[in-house]
Amino acid sequence: MSEYAVTMEHITKTFPGVKALDDVQLHLRSGEVMALLGENGAGKSTLMKILSGVYTRDSGDITVFGKKIEGDLNTKQAQDLGIAIIHQELNMCQHLTVANNMFLGRELVKNGRLDTKEMNRQAVEQLAKLGIHDLDPDAKVGDLTVGRQQMVEIAKALLINAKILVMDEPSSALSNAEITEMFRIVRELRAMGTAIVYISHRLQELHHIVDAVTIMRDGKYITEGRFEDFTMEQIIANMVGREITNQFPRDKVEKGKEILEVRHLNAGRMVRDVSFEVYEGEVLGFSGLVGAGRTETMRAVFGADAKDSGEIVLDGKTLVIKSPEDAIRQGIVLAPEDRKREGLCTKLSIRNNIALPNLDIICKGGFLGTINRKVEDDMVEKGKNSLTIKMAGPEIEAGSLSGGNQQKVVVAKWLARQSRVIIFDEPTRGIDVAAKVEIYEIINELKKEGVGVVIVSSEMPEVMGISDRILVMCNGRVTGEVDPRNTTEEEIMTYATQFGDNAE
Amino acid sequence: MKKRIFAGLLAVAMTVAMSMTAFADEAIIEGDPVETKIGLITMDQMDVHWVRLKEAAEAKVAAYNEAGSKLDMVWMAPETKDNAQQIQKIEAAIADGCKYIIIACNDATSCNNALQEAIDEGIKIIYVDAPASLEGSATYATDNYAGGVQAGEYLKKVLDDAGVTEGTIGIVDAQAGVDSCENRYQGFASVFEGTDFVLGERQYSDGDNAKAQELANTLIANGVVAIYGTNDGATNGSAAAVADAARDGDTIYCVGWDKSDSNIAHVEGGELLAFMAQNPNVMGEDAIDAVVRAERGEDLGGEVVDTGVSTVDASNVADFK
Amino acid sequence: MKKNSFVSKYASVLTAFGGVIILMIIFTIMNKNFISGSNLPKLIRSICPYLLVGIGQGIVCITGNIDLSIGSVLGMSAMISATLICNGVNVILAVIIDLIACLAVGCVNGVLVGKFKLPPFIGTLGTMTICRGLAEIVNGNYNTGDIGNGKLQTGFRDLFYYGKVGPVYFGVIVALIVWFCFNYMMNYTRTGRHIYAIGSNVDAARLSGVNVFKTTTVAYLVSAFCSFMAGLVTMAAAGMGSMQAGLSYEMYGVAAAVIGGISTLGGSGYLIGVIAGASVWAILQNGLTLANVPVAMRNIIIGLIVVACVLIDIMRRSGIKIGGKK
């Protein structure tokens, strides 16, 4: 019976106007990976921030390694106890080196100077312990891929002898290969006796590493137990409070005529002679590894990146697209991969975001026209209703919405202008399971209305569950086309790894 | 007993008051006491030239008030030499109910509109140091052109005595477009017409002695034989650069304008041969006298009085300290 | 691999020094006197005030902030020291009092920006106006008189401006010593590391235990110290205190820092670049005058060259980025 590393009992936390945590409990053992699950807003982050000392609890008991915590816990104390959090939004100084970041706040000094040599040596040593041997400690963190940055964060946590590690959405920005690598590290840490809390929305991958699970909903503790004792449906039901019979709803719709044809598109190294068609009544999915060129293809179609050659034909008419402005005006729109940075203006209100690409509709009087508030209000109202966006009001900052609702705002902007083709790049990244279903249902609605839908997704179950047809890309080319109803992950992976010719 | 104490106190008060005005020319023009409001607008607040002018005017005002008049003078000067700000000050003076505006104009024409408005309201304009092209009630100023000629002749004589007959003379000016400096330059330049001396292009220091010093350094490095500064800061900075050059064994002949402690020190140190000292105090006093005369009914008739410059060099610098 | 990374790491600095060399060649062609024995040492000396304010502004920029009060503190420094000396205070004591006053301003800036989280633009704009006012009233709204020729005064003037050893002015050596000390701080001490960190990602820094308030204040104290030194240089050069001293110098500081490769967004840049940036500025002033470029054109040309320097740097930076990731 291994003892508990952390117990949290009867934790309550209230923010002005909102009860974030109501009598929540958590029991974490050493040498165990516990999944902390719940929808966005369930209170998972708040609970972990209390554990790491960023927030103080209003009431309740925390015991770490058998010792009860008297009074408030601050970040330094939490660190001294061996608690470390790896945040979802990576918290590294992009301009500093790997070693600098690992030793930030605890730099080693010898003879009045920074002991860079020793810090570099220890950094390399720590990374090696995680099985990473080719990371230069002098490399600037900003130049690393997100996956490697995450490795550095994990190594940093270990450097301060973290015995309790909290990982918040660690896999959302990683490629599949990097996720595999990260799982290996998690298993090693577990073997070393570290207690790990793992927060993620990617439920399908949990079974690789998770031992125990705790589920929260609306600030309350729902249940906990061994992961193997739950079915996926039970987990989802506990998270959402209701049954979700179909995680990946796919409506059957008659395939109609061709809407969009892309012919022989070339754009740099990542998009080479790509051709495809999009039909009414069909969701076209793009699968492939990170670096396959899917995002680049979509950006070229949308005009965000310049293309070298190729034609884009919409409803039979060849389009000239030199910028997103051209694409939007002619009916092709994109919901980008990086929602917070490219999809929305997070500091602007919801209203302003929805209105932004639609000002030509909202303003009367051409270029110098003034904004017609009524038209704008109606547009926002319509978007809110048809997509059931949960918001306190249209004036609040878009950045304060949950991931799912943010994505709905992005879609609302495009729906307002009767676009012909909507491209979704990673439509449900960072969104919880219930909200994901809502997005899928919106996609189905679009399909039914005859709007052309293209989705790019790295989540295999998602792309296989929602698309009617899948194109696989590798190394800038389309390498295969499959019917999701009659294919397997392995087949898709075969096409995705067909690197083929090395000739440039 | 009480009367004697009171008289004694009065005597003490008068002595104190008189000693406070000890540095002014208390020779007020005898006559009926007058009561009016005056706005004094100089080019800026910082240049010692304006401060002297203002202080002399204030002393004169105090003298008249002591003799029974009620003169209220407000010093309105912009932070820096700036035409737009000067116009604002004129408008403020009108709004404040001033009956007389004593002003040193940055530029001959830029304030004309504002000044015309004042005249239309019945306000009388008295120019000090630098008039505008609009006709005023009186002008008390240095004849800058004549002063420039004086400076030029002084320098020419020094150069002749030293056997220097040709070369470039560097000009460190203050701000472009200021009439007084323009006249000082023109007067100076006229002396060297037809000689083998060439006047370099005018460098503008904006009256900042640090800038002037760097400009002078560069001119010296470019081989000038002499430097002429057109105001206090320009002269001051140039003299410092000349002193610097002297340490390297170069002799540069420098003359300039405006009395200040620094320039006096430079004359004593030898790097500044001479400066033209204006009489800002005379300008201030004459202007106040003019206000009183006008209030008493006299028609000033647009009189223009040259308040004079003195050449201050090593021979007479002690008198000016 | 190693050679490549040196060049790419210091690229912005190398570009700036390249600019210095190109400008020197151009100006020498336009007027031989540019590199003459009478011009060159003075030119190098004229770099010092720009270098000093560039160091201060540069370090504040690396923290992601800005210091608009630099010029006013410079003026205040010149006026306080000169006024005290002219009133009979011992030169060394006057300098010490002056130093304390300037550092106090640095603390105020640190508290406003670091503790009360005022946007640095606003906070230092406030101290800028206040300090300029102080500079003006210290001597009753007059510029000071000459500081005199006593032994200490002459020594002061020589140390900061007039004295030289061989062809090199003392002032240059003093400025380089200041540069050396702060360069050491930035590259070899914890404080320096923290300065880069809060400019790069202040949240990450805070979560890693960096004292953001303390680090912000250190940067502003350095800036105040540099302005103090620059004020002494100005005062030594003129032999008196001028209320106008230092006007616009905060902007020259930005120019020196930015031309030298320091980003106003924070987190990057090297102090050695400021040497190049300050040099470019001084060379332009001196060279354009020597080349007899009409006065009206000078400001335009200086502005164009500064914009060009920054554009080249931006283009180079974004060029590297595109080749990099996904």
C-alpha cells in the first residue's frame, strides 16, 4: 500500500462572484500517474494552482508526504516541497538559452560570476536522464520546437527535484512523435517514484500512461478511481453530467456538386503539386504528420501565404487570390490553427471580433461608411444563437472565453457572410469533450446547408470520425485518399510516411 | 510713544524697501501716480538676458508703486523659443486684461495677427529687444546690426594685428529665423565683404552651449581661423571649444554676444576675445517708463531707442562683473 | 557550427559596427579632415554622452520598459553639481550629493513602474517633467556661473572632458569603464540574467522566482546613474550648468541602443552594440558638418540612416525566422 504523496480534502475557493471549488478532494500516490479530468471551467487548473501555491485556498486541508500544511502555501514553499507545474501556455523566456531557463531564479554563481559552464553541464546531464542527448544547452529556447521546449520544462522541474509534477495539457501542441517521446519520459518519471497529475482533453491517449483518475465538474469533486475500472463512456458521462452517445457525430448527407477545385498548387517546399476537390454535402479531412504541409496548403489556398503556381476554382470560376482579403471576399475562409493568436483578437470584444471581417456588410456608404449598430447587433445575436456561444455579453473580451466558445466566435465571423468554403485547421485543439461535440455538430450543420467543409486534424479519431473522405499528405504532397468508413489508422499512417522522392 | 515706534517701524520698512531696489535705476519719472496692468512677454524663461530684462522691469515697477502708482506686471514667457507658444502668451495677456504688452518677438511677422488683435482691443504694444514688423507704440532694443558691425570690426582688427589676412570664419548661430541673430550676423558679415576671409555656413546651436561646443569643435577640426557666436549659449560653447583647441596648441580667434558669468570667465581666461554686452536692464526700465508716460497722456509716437551695446574685452571686463 | 552561431548570435551588433566603418569611409572621402589628428580624438570624445545614455536606456529597454526621464536627469545632474560647486561646496561632495539625487529618481521610476505597474511611458514621462523642473529651479531659474578654476574643479574638468593621455581623452576612458562594469553585470551576474528574463517573459520569470520589482528598479537605477555621469560630462565640458542640458537625450539613448541591436520589446540585445550605436550617431553629427552638408538636410539624413539601420535589422531577423520552423 504505497502512501499518498498528496492529499487535498474539502478544498474550497471562491473568487468574487464565482465559487471555483466546492469541497473538492484529491488523493495522489507516488509512482503513479493520475488523470485530472473535467470540462473547461470545472476547476482543474484552480485546484492545481492551489497545490502549487499560486492561489491560496479558502478552507480545506493539504497534506504533502504526510506533513500537514499549516496556513497558506506560497510558491516558494511549494517548490521546496517538490511540487512543480508545467503550464499549458509554456512559461519560458524565449530569448534565453535552455540552461538559462532551467536555472532561472536559481542561477549558479562562482567567484562573483555566473557559472555558465556548470549550469550547462547540469542541464545536459538532466536532459540525458530523460533520454534527450542532442539538445544544446546554449540554444535559444525560442528556436526550439514546442515539443522540445516542453522537454526543457520537464527537465527544469526535475532539476529542482520535483517529486510531484503537474502537467497541464502537455500534448495539445505536440506532434505524434513528440507525444510518444513525452509518454516515455512520463513512464520513466513514474518509475522513479514521481507523483504525476496529468490534465488533458485528449481522452483517447490516456490509456497509454494513466493509472488513476479524478473527475471534476462545475467546481465539484465527482469521483475518483483506477483508470482501468472506467469505460470511456462512463468517464465522459461523469465529466459532462449526461450521456454522450456519440463522440463523433457524422450526419449522412447526399453528396452534391463540386464547389471548390484546387489544381496543381505549389507554394514553396511544403506544398508541391497539390490538387483536390471539395463537394457539397461532404466533409473533406486532411491527415498527415506534423510538417506534412497541410497547414501550408490551406494558408496558400486562403491567400495567407504566397503561392508559386496553381489554380483555385470556386463554383466553376477561377479565382485570383493574393491575400486573405481576396479569399474572404470571394467566399473562402479559414479558422486557423493558433486560435488565440491568429483566429481572434483576444483583447477585442466578441462583438468586434465577429464584426471585423464583415465590416463591408455592416457599414453603409462604402469605404468611409459608418458602422450600423443594428446590423452589427443582429449579426452577433444570430451567431450567438445559432452556435450557442456561452458568453456574459457581447462586450466582454474574446480572450476571456473558454476554448470551445472562442472557436465558436471564430466560426460565427465566417457564418455571417455566407461563405462557400470553410477550412478548419485543428478545429478542436484545446477544447473539452462536450464542446468538441458541439463543434462537430456545427460542422455537420454546415455540411447539410451545402457549405464546403475542409478540416485539417492531427487527432486521428477526430479526422476519422467526422470526415466523409480523407486525403493524406506527406512531405508537401498528397499521398493517398481513403474512405474513413473503410480504413484503419495504420493505412493512413502508411500514406503519411510515404516520403517518396528525396529529389527537390 | 506709539507714534514714535510706528515712525521707527516705517523708517525701517522704507529702508528695507529701498535697499531691495538698490540695484535698479530708481530714477522714476516724477508725476501723477498711475494704475494699469502690464504683460511682459520675453522669448523664453531661461536665458539670462530675459531674466535681467524682467528683473529690471520689476524693480522699476516697484519704484513706481512705492511712489504711489499701482502697476501690476505679469511675466509671461514660454518655456522655449517657440512662435506658437509666444502667440498663446499674447492671447493670454489679452484675456487677462492687460492694457500694455511689452514683448520681445521671436520673429518679425509671426505674431502680427495676435498683436493686431491686441491693438484692436485698445492694448498698447511696446517692443523690447526685437520688434515685429507691425508698428508699435515704442521700441527699446539693441541695434543688432550695428552691434554685429562692431563685433566684426573688433575681430578684423585683432586678425590684422596678428597678421592673419585670409581663412574661414566659422559662424555658430542660435536658432534659425530669429531676427536679432539674423541682424547680428548680417552686420558682422558686412565687415568682411571684399576681404580674403570666407564666412562658413551658419551652424545652429539653438542657444544650447553643449551643442555649440560640439559644433565649434567640428569647425575647428575643419580648419577655421576664427569663430563668431551670435548669442550667449553659442558664444559660451564656442569659447570652451577654443580653450580646448588652445591646449592642443591651436589659436582660434573668438568673439561673440551677451553678458553672462560664463562669458566673463571666458574673457578672463583668454579664449574669448570679446563679447557684445547688451543692456537688457535698460530695455526693461525704458519700457516701464514708457508705460507710465503713456498712461499720463503722452503720445509715444512709435519712438525707437537704441539701448546700446558695449564691447567687453579683457581691458574692461572687470567693470562688468 | 560554432563559427556560424557566433555570427548569427551577434548579427545585429556586427551590422552596427559595419555601419560605423562604412560611414567613416564615406565621410573620410567627403572630407579628409574627418580622420585628422585634430578631429578624430574629439569625435571619439563626443561619443561618450551618447554611449552613457545608450547604456542606461539600453538596459531599461532589455527589461521591456523605457526611460523617458534620462534627458531631464542629465540636466538635473549638471545643474545640481554646478550650483553646489558655484556656491562653494567641495567638488567631491557636490558630486556625491548629485549622485544621491539622481539615484533617488531611479528609485522613483522603479517604484512607479515595478511596484505600481504604471506603463513605463507614463511613469517616466512624469519623472521627466518633474526633473526638468527641478533642474530649472535648483539655481533659481538661472543657468549657473562658471565653476571656477580651483584645483578640484580643474581636475574635474580634465577627468571628464578636457584631459587626455596621448591622443585619448580621459572622458573616453571613464565612459568605457562604465560600459565595462555594466557589461559585466549583464553577462556575468544573476541580476543581468534576470534583466533579460523579465524582458523576455515577465510571467515566466516571476513564476521562476525572479523578483520583478527589484530587477525593474535595478534597471532604472542603472539608467539614472548613466544620466548622472553624462550630466557630469556635459557640465565639465561647459564649465557651468545649463538648464537646457540633456534635452532630447532620452531619444538619443534609444537611437544608440536600437541601432546597436537592442530591441525595444525587451529580452534581447547586447550592450556592446550600444558602442556601435552611439558611434553611428556621433559620426553622423560630426561627419555631416565636416562634409558641409546644408544644415537643413542634416536632420533628414540622420533620420533616414537611423530608419535604414533598424529596417535592415528587422529584415534580417524575420529572414532567419521564416527558414526555421514548421
